Amino acid sequence: MIAERRTVSLAEGPVVAVSAHRKRPMAAKNTRKSSRGKWWVLRRILVSLFTVLLCAVVAVVSACYVLLNGPSTTMRDALVLSAMQASATKWVPGLFLEDQVVQSILDSSNTVKYDVIPITQMQGSGSTEEAADEWANAIDGILFKTITKPTFKAYLLMVKDPSRVFVGISSDNFATATQGAKIFDIVEKYNAVAAINGGEFPDTGGVGSGARPMGLTYSQGRMVWTYPTSSTFMGLTNDHKLVVSEGMTQARAAELGIRDAVCFQYGNSLISNDGVNVTLHYSDGNTGRAQRTVIGQRADGTILLLVTDGRTASSMGANHNELIDLMLEYGAIAAGKLDGGSSAMMYYRNYYDLYNYDVSTLDEYQRRGLVNSYKAFTEPRRIPTFFIVGKAN
């Protein structure tokens, strides 16, 4: 019995071994088939995604070509000027239009039509009681308003005491600075109540570090930077008057007693005055829409700080003339555009608590104090200058 068992065991042993030997190649073969199947599915998915992406790119390029070369020159000019507002998209119009056509559109946007109004007509005829009523709901001497227009949404801070407004800077020595400051950091540096972005800075391709400003720049009574450029100058004097002009020299700034100032690109004056007449700088050809920042002042000294949303279907942004009309609506006798696009920012400390906002509806930056809806490919940018609202005296 033992021998028989051994015989059976020896006989069956090779069979089992052969069977096991035959199963291994089948498993490997199935594995290879499974791997090939997975790669085939992955390739199909990648090809499909590439096809969809290619179709989307072709559709966008075709739409841009039709819009920029179609029968509507009004639409074409508005799209070109909107693209030229952002450093990162200045090159786009050149893909579809000849350089001389783009330049012609830009030249048209710089054509200004001046409307002159006696400053006495800008001061209003309201009584002292009416003026007092306006500020009845002010919080810490500031009125905050949300404004909705057909093509954009805007946010306005009205600061009753102009002495509270000054230029904050990201560095005490711009000559050696390597990067600017974020608005959240600058308000902490100055213990500010509110702030908006300031003037121009080198920003090739929309990736500038914001290390230093462009143009004549003053902060708290000190000239902190000078750069040879004919830009729109916006500055506050020692007696807290807002000066808006195309170009400014150090000698003239000294005569005027400038304490705080920044510059932005030439042609961004909205409203100026010489103490007798108010001049409105309309530009019918400047139809580009973008996120905007504006500083203005009323005859009673109130400072107006405005930022608009943009780059969304519900708020495409404001154009040049719309900003003038909006500033006039709030009584401005002087106003100028500051840097816009991805630089356009307004901070107002705890505004959501002061004005009972539903915090759950705010994005991450708004919950940190940013008022406007920030639309850019990056987080809020580093920039060199800001207009700051300090605490009440």
C-alpha cells in the first residue's frame, strides 16, 4: 500500500507540475492583454481631449479673427483696447491685425475732447443739513457704496477727511528693492483702515515683481522715486487738494507742495481743475473695458476711492468715459485712473462685519479684506505703491 501510494504520488506529481507550468504563460498573457487594453483606453482619452482642446482653440481663434476683422469696427476697437489694458495680453491684437491698424486704434483712444465747466457749478447747492444727513450713516468717517451699472460693478469708499489719505510704499529704498508688497501686507505695515492700489510699475508680460514704481512718486512728504516719463500725475498737496495733470516736474511738484503722489500711463486724467474751471477729459475712442481703479476728490475735500470689477460676463469692466460720468455722479472736481487690470484692488478692514455681508458668499481674498472680486491668473499681485486710508485723528 505504501509503495502504491508512492507510485501514485510520483505519477501525479509531474502532472501537477506540468499543469502549473502551463498556467503561468496564460496568466502573463492575460496581464499583457490587460495592460495593452489600459493603454489603448488611455490613448483614446488623450486623443479625445486633444481633439476637444484643438477644436476649442480653433473656435476661439476663429471668433477673434471674425470679431477683429468683421464689419463692426466699434467691436473691434473695444476688443483691441481691452486686450491692451493688460500687460499679459498686449500681444494678442497683433496676431490678427496689422501693426498700423492697432496703432491707429491706440491713437484714436488718446484723442481727448475737453468739456469745461465752472467749478462753482460743481459744488452743489445743498444745505448744511443735507450735507450732514449724507454722513449720518458713515462709519468712522467713511461711506462705503456698492454701485451696479449695465456693464460693470463698482465699489466706492468716500473718505470725509482727506488728510487721512496718503501713499504707502512697499520699500523704503526702491533702488535696492527686489519685489513689491501685497495689499494684505501693506495695510498691516501702516495699520490702515483701507487701501487701493497705486501707480504704474514695470510689468512686461504681466509678470513684473512690482519692485519699484514708474514716474514721480511721493510718500508722506518725501519724494521716494523719480523716473523720466510723461505720465498722468495724481498727487495730494500739503493742504490736501488732489492734483491731476498730464506730466509733472519735481520743481512744479515743490511749488504745489505735493506730499503724496503716484503716476500712471499718459492719458489717464479723467477730471482736472485749475481752481476756477473743471475740465472733463472725455475720450470717445477709448472704449476698452477692464478692471479699473480711480482716485477722485469733491469740492468739499472728500476723497473718492473707486475700484470696478471686470473680466466676467456680469461685469466686463468700465471704459474711460463711464468712469468720468461715475465720478461726476458723486461730485468729483478732480479724478484720475490708477493702475488697473490685475492690479485693481480695494481693501477695507472688516467691511463684511460693518455692512452685514454673508461671509459664505465671499471668496478667500474677500474674507481677508479684499472688497472687489479679484480676477487674474495669479493671487493678488505684489505692487510698489498704494493709496492708504489711515485711522481717524
